[in-house]
Amino acid sequence: MTEKAAAIAAWESLFRAQVSILRQLTAEFPTSEISFTEYDVLFNLSKAPDRRLRIRDLIPHLLLSQPSVSRLIDRLAARGFVDKMPDATDARGTIVALRPEGYELFKRVAVSHADAIARRVGSRLDADELRQLTELCLRLRD
């Protein structure tokens, strides 16, 4: 197998695994209060300093286009899970901040969601394989 063919086979395998796991996790997502995608926004905000990010800094972490992210944030804000505010350092920018209600919802859902991830990923790989997979994915992201 050529190096190019090996790279394509690795990509295809990684992509198909991700799609399969994502579909399984979406199907068994533990709440109807928020969608899987809305949860992803809350997750990313929960990891950010002061639980807030500029929208343009949030977008690269999500699998959505900028207009879709803006609409999703508007929905979360309307439900009281996040606040939107102008960026004091750039009048064109918008900051999204995770409200306490959103953080509590995130934490509650995260426990069940983490159990599902452990079943779908952790039960299929041993500790060394999980560490290696993490390292490989981080290298691919850089």
C-alpha cells in the first residue's frame, strides 16, 4: 500500500468511526431539554475562561457554519442558558457567556452523556489505546 493510500484508508476509518459513534451518542442523548449541538456549545463555553467566548472563537470548535452558530446561540439566549453581549474590545464582536442556568443544565446532562461515551469508546479500547488515540487525534488537529 502506498503512503497516499494508507493515509486515505486511515482517514476513511477515522471518519467512519466518528460518524458511527456520533450517531449512536446523538440517538441516546440523555435529554430533550437541549439538542446534542446545543450541548456542544454549552460544553465549549464551560471549558472557556470565565465560561465565555467570542462567537468567532467558538465557531472553530463546532461543526456548524457561522450563521447556524449565531441562530443556535440566539435560541440558547432566549431560553436563558447563555447571555450575548458586545465585545468591549471590538465593537464588531459578540461575547457569549454561559449563565448559571446553562451551566447547571450542562453539568446535569454531562454525567449521563459521559457514561454513554465511556460505553461507546472506553469499553472498546484499553487505557493505553485510549491514550494513544488521544495523542494521535491531538497531532492531527495541530
